[in-house]
Amino acid sequence: MSWNIGGFIDAAASDEQAEQLGGVFSGALGGPMASLGPLVGENLGVQRAPIEVHEDGLRHSIRIGDAVDFEIEDIVPFGVETGQPARLVGIFHPAGTELAIAHATRSKINGFGIEYEGKAGFSNANFSWSA
């Protein structure tokens, strides 16, 4: 497999923070991203842009400069009185082994020469990475 990847770092990050985050996301420092390394064919680099993240109950959104404007809403199955979203459990994913299933309510992604319109997504408010 040959994925092309690129990363965004918040414009407010220091140069030292940007360098460390580059090591995390490239997999150079180990952790979950290191296991995805064999899938990556080309690293398109890192761009700095203002990043805004919003959480509002079942809705989660991110805006990254002019490149990304993406919002998802967790899916609560019909008849679930607790209001808890449907989840995938016991999977491998860099954000964790349990993810809520969501659908996109807004999607514009255009970065690194790649345009993408998302239709679905996953959310996970609690995750921790370590090398």
C-alpha cells in the first residue's frame, strides 16, 4: 500500500513543539503512528495553520485554516434511551481501541494537493499516545 500523508500543526506552536509533533506523526518517536509507517509511500510534509476544535455533545468539528472544515455527529441508534452513540470496540486505530461511529454534517478538505469530501467518521474524546 502507498499512502501519501501530510500534517497540519497549529500556527501558535513553537518551533520546538512543531519539531516534536513532526516526530510523533511521522512515527519516528514510536507509538501508534510507527506501526502505520510501512503503509506510507510519500510524506508530503507539514503546514502551519490556525486550528480550531469544537465539541458540542454529539457534534465534533475541526477547522484548519482554509484547508479543512469538517464536522461530524455521533450516531445514536434508534431506540437507545441512554443517548450513547454506536461504537466500534476492540479495534486497532491510532486514536484508540474504541471509537464512536459518526456521519459528516459538513466536509471540506483541501490540503497538500488532495481534495476530499468525507461522508463518515469516528470520534474519540479520550486517547493517549506514548512512545
